[in-house]
Amino acid sequence: MVERARPTASVARYGFTDPRADGQLRAAGWWTESGPDGSAADVLSALSRAADPDLALSGLDRIREADPAAWDELDQALRTNRTFRGRMLGVLGTSSALADFLVANTDCWKTLQGDKNTEPDQYVSRLLDHLRSEGELLTGLESEQALRVGYRELLLGIAAADLGHLVEPGLHQPPYAEIGAQLTKLAEAALTAGLLVAESEVGAGVEGRLAVIAMGKCGGRELNYVSDVDVIFVGDGDLSISTRLASTMMRVVGKACFEVDAALRPEGKAGALVRTLDGHAAYYQKWAKTWEFQALLKARPVAGDAELGRQYAEMVAPKVWAAADRENFVPEVQKMRRRVEGHVPSAHAERELKLGRGGLRDVEFAVQLLQLVHGRIDAELRSPSTMDALAALGEGGYVGRKDAAELGASYEFLRTIEHRLQLRRLRRTHLFPAASDAGELRTIARASGVRPARGKSEGDVLLAEFRRHLQSIRRLHEKLFYRPLLQSVANVPTEALRLTTKQAESRLAALGYAAPDGALQHIKALTAGMSRRAAIQQALLPVLLDLLADTPDPDRGLLSYRKVSEALEETPWYLRVLRDEGAVVERLAFLLGTSRLVPDLLARAPEVLQLLGDPTRLAGRTPAEVATSLRAAVRRQPGLNAAVAAARSLRRHEMLRVASADLLGLLDVPAVCEALSSVWVAVLQGALAAAFRQRQAELGQTPAKIAVIGMGRLGGAELGYGSDADVLFVCEPTEGVSDSEAAKFASSVAETVRKILGAPSPDPALVVDADLRPEGRSGPLVRTLESYRSYYGRWAEVWESQALLRARFIAGDDDLGARFIEMIDPIRYPQAGLDAVRVREIRRIKARVETERMPKGADPTRHTKLGRGGLADVEWTVQLMQLRHGHEVEGLRTTSTIEALKAAVEARLAEPAEIESLTEAWLLATRVRNAGMLVRGKAVDEIPSSGRDLAAVARVLGYSADDDPGEFLDAYRRTTRRAHAVVETLFYQG
């Protein structure tokens, strides 16, 4: 076998690789013995820019050989007419099928000359020119052959206009939508011409009327170069004649132009080809499935009887836009998409443009689902065009602008690639070239306007872009198509989305809003105007109203939502998060309709809203991580005021995060207490360090070390949302400084901390309480370590030993704090325990506290702190055990109530069942007390006796909206009653 000679180097520089190129160029008169013909330089340059220069030159050579007499005219046009040259070479370099057509129909190239070669309004008349012979319309095989030539000629013109700018830069570059519209117009013209041929063959008159309804891409005005055209036929009069017309038209057009597919008709291929308008209406009313209404979204009359087509369109439109009201509508559409995706052969899954993951169907299904759900009330979304509908969804706020733009760009990219693949051989294909097929990738890339970049060839760039767009589409598809909010919107009846003012008030009342007129005013305020913000609120509110209706206080929840929305109206991501994250909307509605504390914090810490969609992030940060980041942020601030402002901001964020996680059941009681205590400690640490630095700088020296000792719930790491920070301040003079100077310095620092943290603020108060210090409020705010040692050694009373059980070092000088704790251990864990006198004293003090501090008229069975079986009952019992046995039971030497209870069981100081009752009551009372603060927005110790606040507390505790809140109250009383009985035994008799 003789090996073909390679093209000469001078020919190769124009992009030719075929060895025949030299001879073909010489035959065309564009190449001489000495090289390129100078007068043909523009032609050669244009050929080098063709998608496949060899294919373009081969096509020209074949046309020259097929019609030698016309070559001079064609040659001259290529040399002198830049527009024609771009169109002709653009087609020949991309499509071997259209090259075959030009070879077989040598005069057709002339249609590409002139300023315009595509006039959609003339498509029907130009097809009929081919179909007429001596004034008569051709029928049978002749009509099919004539229509085929006319159709291909017009298709040639569209392709030439589409590709010309790639060969001759500067020519008009028609956008993707324009090409799709022209191909659709051509298909409509072919259907019209085919129907005229059918009428001529059948001899139909007034006996049978037929309307052709386009579906799918033809209905959406976005056809490919090679597509089946989906249709539905509507007949009137004699249906047998209408059916013959339809089947004859399908045959003529199918053989000449493209397959006409009527499988989307009622009952599919098993159903009648033609039905009456009433027959269609009856079917859609009784039998149609969800997917059929999805398909009808693109239904549009395109040929035949215009009036009948109009009536059909008017009949189906209300049914299409009511489809989302069907039960399980959203899940059914999602299931259909998964089924389609499952049919893609695994070998082609990554190359499938249309049906695969990240393919065209992903975009179309997502857009159609959003249209059908939101288009019930928004007529702007009712376009059959995917691109127009996507743009409307973006403009209307149903999809983020960035997401809509990204999805649209990726869809257009894939459709353009699909066009180029189909143009190659005019075959219906959606399969991207294999990564190993470098030649095909290069041709498709050049035909799509892709150029080499960053050292990569055109094919490599195309492959990378293809994969990037697939990933982008799939990501956005899953975000939009499986958005939980869609199901929630679909669950709202259409009539509820279109209510008059009176109807809306009635519906709001039925949902449980106590003041529907007020709720309506909130809705009007949120949705007023034509802004994008108002449009998104209009989409959100029907869902939100239903969600709020399921909360303890819908009216307060809606008011809170309005306040939060108004406070965050300039926050760019706020409504986007609500629109795109269904879980965020659901959780936010529950929080707003349950808690007064959350809305107040949310307006000033909106970033927490973004965590609601991710329970792991909402509840996942450990107290140690939070404390570390808070201290670091405060330490970076330039002065005391800035440091405290940063501490307050971070505390607000953490309090909201913890409150949200608590309300949503993501944190248990010990975790909530630990988190709140850790934040308080970090705030104190940051404020103390900042105040210390400032005072140190003012004096130019450091007179003393300072340590802060946490007491009470702070010391036990058992803080609630409204707890004060009980502390002791201790100092130690530095070398050469007197005790009085040290105390003075330390007192100024401590007073600064108390004052600046306790300053009025919209947030829950930051009260630093030092009343547990020796001598109480009448004693000095700060003492030296030795002063504390002296006081406790000489004057300490039993209640002070009891208070020190919760003492732990939390801020300031580590060594000083450790020595203070070491000093007080013998005082709070007395070596011999407690004698009978001191035990009686503790019991007497407890009884006095309960008598004096219980609010007048309070119900002891509902008071979480001082009530029977409440926090005080359990804590006094535990602390008495610690005072009596702490010296010998190491486990009791803890500031934690729960840990001390565990140690009491292990030491057999009580029966396991008794300790279990105390533990259960303490955890329940703590949780209920926290819930009261969350619900009411202020510190409360007594459980509400009735009303919405009681219902809200019950919901926080896990009771459902259908449960009687009284059941929760009964359960609380039972639990605390059992605990109180144990207290009576262990505290008063043990």
C-alpha cells in the first residue's frame, strides 16, 4: 500500500491536513507553482478559519466538479463577497450533510448571497414555490421530494447565518435564541406546507377541521437543527377526515423534513390520533397524569385551523396552571426526572448532553417545575421558552439573579454544542465527542467559537468547558429542583394565593391568627411595590403564613418576621437564603412564632440565620472553640470600649445561636448551660484584660495581680439565658506595693468591668454581681488573697462555706486564681464534715429563703427556682451532701450539680432512684426556666398558668401543637413532686 504524501508546508499553514488539499487548491485556481494566488488570499484566510478547513475545501471541490460551468461565478463571489464567503465556508467547514445537499443542488449556494438570506416570514411561500408545478400543488412522492429540497435550502440559510461570523469575524452573530426561533419558524412552515399537501391529497373541505398544536421544543420556539417535532391534533367535524389529514401530513413532513411525533396526545400512541376539543377537555379533566400537564406548558397552536387552535390553548391553560395543586405534584415531577436520568446508558452518561446529569433536561425540568409552582399567580412566568422563563424567574426573585444567569449561560452553551453536533451530519444526536476523539473535539470547538487558551488546544478547552457547565447545571438543578420550599409553596392552594382582602382575612382567621386585620397589614407592608424584594416576599409569605399558623403565637411571629425583614432589608443575602433554603424558612417560622428573645437578637446578629439550614453548624461549635475565638477577637481591639463592643457582639451571636439550637431541640440542657457559661466567662476574660491594660497604661505600672472567681451558676457552668454573673474579685500586690494600693488598683479595674459590661444595651443584661463577697455589699469589692484567708479563717459562716462550693477560677492571673481555690478547699469541704448545729443552720436558712424570697401569690408548684422540687430544693440537697461528705468523697468536690449527683450515687449517699428523681427535676426545671426566658424575652422563674406563653413553653419542651399544654404542666408537677419527696427525706431527715 502506497502511503499518501502529506500536504506541502505552505498549504499546511492554512490549516489543511488532507494530502489532496494542494491539488484541490490548484484546481480551484487559488494556488500556483510558486504558492498561493495573491488574489485569492482572502479566500485562503477564510478557509483557515473554518471549523474544518479540509472539509470546507473538499465541499468546494465537489461543487466545482458537479457544476463546472458555474464555478467562475462561485469563485468570483467567494473572492469578492465577504458576507457570502463567511456563510458558505462556515457551512461547508462544519456540515458534511449540507455539503452533500449543495453538491446535489448546485444552484442553492446562490441563496446565501445578499444582505439577508433568512426571512422567516417568507418560509411558507418559499416552500410552496417548491411544491407548485405549473400552478398546481404537487402530491405524493413528488411533493415529498420537492418539500425536502425546499426545507433543506432554508435550513442551509439558517446554518449559514449561524456560522458565518466564525469564518469572517465582524459578520452578524445571531444569538442562540434567534437561531432556535428561526428553526421553529421553519418547522411551522413545513407543517403548514405539509398540511396543504395533505388537504390536496385527501380532498378535504368543510367536513373536517384540524388544528396542529406544537409541543416540546417547537412549542417553546427553541428547536434544534435536527429534532422530532412533537404535536397534538385537535379535530372538528368529521374526525375521520381530520385523522386522514393528520396522518397524511405526518407522512409528507416526516419523509421530507423531520419526524412528526404525536405520542404526547391523550393516551399516547394507544389513543386516537385526533380528538375533538371536548374529547381533550374530558381526558385532561379525568385521566391526565402530572407529566402531561408539564408537557402542556409548551402547547401552542402552529398550523391548521387558527380558531380551533386558539380554543384548545384557552382550554388547556387553566389546567396547566392548576397542576401544581394536585396531590404529590412536586414529588411526582422529581420522580419523573430521576426516571429519565436512569434510562441513560452508563457508557454514555458523562457525554450525554440532553438526558444525563447536568444536561439540558436538568435545566428544563427545574425551570418547568418552578414555573408550574409559582406561575399559578404570576403570569410573567408562563412562557413556553426555557430561556425566557428562566429570565422571568430571575427577574421575579424566584431564582437568584446570579443563579439564573449562570444556569442560562450553561444551557445556552450546551444547546450551541448540540446544534454543532447535529449540523455535522444532520443527524439527531446529543452525544458529546469522546475525550479521545481529538479531531472531532477540535472541529466542534472551532464551530462553536472556542479557541486555544493557556497552552491548551481548542478541543481541550471545549472539553474542560463542557465538564464545567455540566457541574454547574447539576449543582443549580439540585439546589432549585429539590428545594424544600417548592413543596411548601405547592401545598398552598392556588385560591389562597389570590385572595381578596376579605377572603384573606377569613383565611388568616381560619389559620389561627387572632388579629387577621393586623396580619393583613403586615403582609401588605412586606409585599408593597414592584421591587424584587416585594416579589420574593410574595412568593415566601403564603408558605410562611402556614408555617407560622402552626406555632404558638402566629400573630407575634408575623410581626416579628416583619420587624426582622425591615431591619435586614439592606442585607443582600437575607431574602435569598429564605428563598433558596426551605429548611431555613421552616425553622425561622418556628423560632419567630415561639420566642420573643430570638427576633430581638436576630435583627442585630443576622448572620446566625444562615446557620439555620445546617443543624451541624448551628449546634456544632464546642464551647472551647467559641471562647477561644471570642477572646482572640476582643484582644485585637484597640481600646476598652472597642473590646467590650466586640465582646457584646460575639456574645449576642453566640446567645442567638445557642437559643436557636435549643429551641429546635439540637442541644440538651447541660450543653446549653455550658455554652452560655463559656461565653460569659470569655466576655469577662476579655473585658478584664482590656480594663487591666487600660488602667495599667494610665498608671505606667502594675500594682497588683487580679483574679476573678466565678460563683453560683457561673461557677457551676450552669448559667441560663437571664442569669447574672456572680463573682468574687481577688488581688495580690506586686513586689514593693502595699495591700491598700493593690486593692485600690484592682478595685478600679473591677469597677470598670462591672460598669462597662452593665451599661444599658438592647441585648440581655450583662450584670456582674459581687454580692457573695465577704460582708456582702457592705464589704470591699476587692480583697487581697491574704485578706480572704484571714476573713474565712475567722468569720466565715456556714452559708459562705456553702456559697464557695460553686467557686472556680475563671479570669485573670492563673497562679493567683489557683492559690485562691487551694485556700478555700478546706473551708468548703470541712475536714470533719458538718456538725449537727451547722446542719440545722443550713436547714433554717433554706426555710427562711423560701419564705422571704418566694414572690407573693406565686404558685409553689410552678416556680422553677424556689418551688417544691425546683432548682433550690435540688441544689440545697446536693450542697448539704458536699459540705458533709466532700472531704472524704472526691467526686463531690465539683462545682457542677449534675456531677455531684452522679458522685452521690457512686458513694451510696442515696438510692439511685432518689438521685434519678433529683436529676430529672433539676434538668427539667432548668430547661423550663430557660424556655420561659426564650418565650417571654425576659428572665422568669414561674411557668405560665395558661395561654399562648404556656403553649409556647410546652412546644419548646417537645409537645406538639395538638397536645394540651396542660399535659406539660401536669408532667412538670409530677416530676417536681417526686423530687420534693426525695428532698424531704435527704435534706431534712438525712
